[in-house]
Amino acid sequence: MVGSPTPSLTTPGPLTDEEIPRYLERLGLPGLADIHVHFLPQNMLDKVWRYFDRAEETYGWPWPIAYRVSEEERLRLARGFGLAAIPALSYPHKPGMARWLNDWSADLARRVPDVIHCATMYPEPDAGQYVAGALAAGARLFKVHVQVGKFGPDDLMLEPAWAALEEAGVPVVIHAGSKPLPGTFTGPERVARLLDRHPQLALVIAHLGMPEYWEFADLAERFPRVHLDTTMVATDFTERFAPLPEGFPARLAELGDRVVLGSDFPNIPYAYAHQLYALARLDLGDDWMRKVLWENGARLLGLGSPANLTARRT
């Protein structure tokens, strides 16, 4: 039809980390808005890395950490990739950990100006209290991992916390999909129950909800503030055990305003650039890539103008 918009072409993604800045320049982007990056206390990070060292017995395939370097070097690398602000996601696996992790994350954000003040929670009697405290202190992003924590997101002990997060409009990255490992509480059903109680929650479904891709996409359509993050999705590594279903890229195109970049840096078994390359080869167009790599995440994280980003780094 005359006057109909023409779908944009897709610029091939970067093959190496060194190619990322030029790739972003070609797309006209001021940086990357990656919502799924981990920074942890060193003793906890060492335990996480030892867990991945045993991945062959845990998952059935090796998972070599590509960025096993110091905190200072990881920050330098993230900036080099183009991260406009750096999340520091953490998550507890037992009661009593969340407060400690939140204190550590708040201190990291104070020490490093371009690190996003992050927080987490666990179903325990004081969850509502410390989540409210973290929000009052300026936390802008939360993380919940139901498989590692072995709890349901709809656990009633979390009700005050979810109510505070819904009111504040602060995004929460939630790992609730059943890959790479299923758990008693993984899957879309409990997340749907949570959203029925708190329909304005700004939930960000990690890994697009793999492997329950269709079901979590349905939740993004039903609830106005639910987003899907791309963490590890469509990479060569993940396609071996949780491939995108036939026809699903078209669904991602339809949900373009709800898909946001995630990476899992530094705990990935390939170069950071490969995540961008994998998304580009879905061939959904540069306009979709701009939304995913920058616009949607920048909106969720309140990143503001490029000038403000430069000021935050200095």
C-alpha cells in the first residue's frame, strides 16, 4: 500500500567486544541499557563461579566463565561495552541474606557513580520492612530468583514487599522460567497469580522466561508493565537446550516495546558481543534493535539524556 512504512533492515551484530562501540554508532545509540548484570560480594561471587565450574555435573554441559576478572576490570569492561549504567543484581538463597546483600549493593552504588543501586528480597517476616527501606534509600532495580531461592513469587510473606514495589514502579528482574534448571516454584503459573494481585508491577521476566517463552509472552501482553529480558536468549550456547520456538521471533517483533536487553555478564560462557550478534540475527530490524538495546531499558531504568549519562560517569 502506498505510504506504508517499510520494515527497517537489520545491521549485522558485532562479532567481538571490540566491535561493539562501532556497532552502536551505526545504530545511532548513546549506549546499551542492559538490565541483567551481576555484581556480588567477592566471597559470594567465588562460590557462584565454583558452582559454574561444576556445570557439567549440574547441567550436563560445561559453562566456562568468560569474564572471571576483578571487580575493577569488570566495571571497565562493562563501560567499554557501552553500558550507560551498570546493574549490580544479587539474590539470596536463604533467610537473612537479603538485608546483607542490600547493604553491600547500596555501598557499591555509593562507591561507583555509574552503578545502579540494586536490591533483592526473600520470603521472611521483615521482607516488607527492608524492601521499603531500600526503596527509601534510592534502590532503582530489584532481582528475585525463585529457582535458586526455592520459593514462590506469590508467597504471602512477600505481599508487603510487592505492594511497595508496585506503588514505587521500580522494576524487578525475576528469574521464574524452568531453564537452565527447573524448580518446584518455576514456571508462569505463580507469576500469573502474583500479577493478578499486583497488576501494575514492573516485572522483567529474565531469559524471556525460557523455556516457557509463549506463556510469559502472554503475561507481557496481559499486564501493562511486564517486560521480557533477552538474557542468553538466541545465543549458540542456549539454543542447544532452550531454543526459541518456531514463530516466536515474530511474537518478539509484536512485543517490541516490552523486550529489553539482558546479558548475565560476567557469568556467561561466551563474549558479551555474542548476545548482541544473536539478537541481530533474528532479523527483526534496526528499529526493534534500538528499542531492545536502548530505548526500553533506558525508560525502565530512568537513564535520561546522553548528557546526563556522561555526568553520572564522572
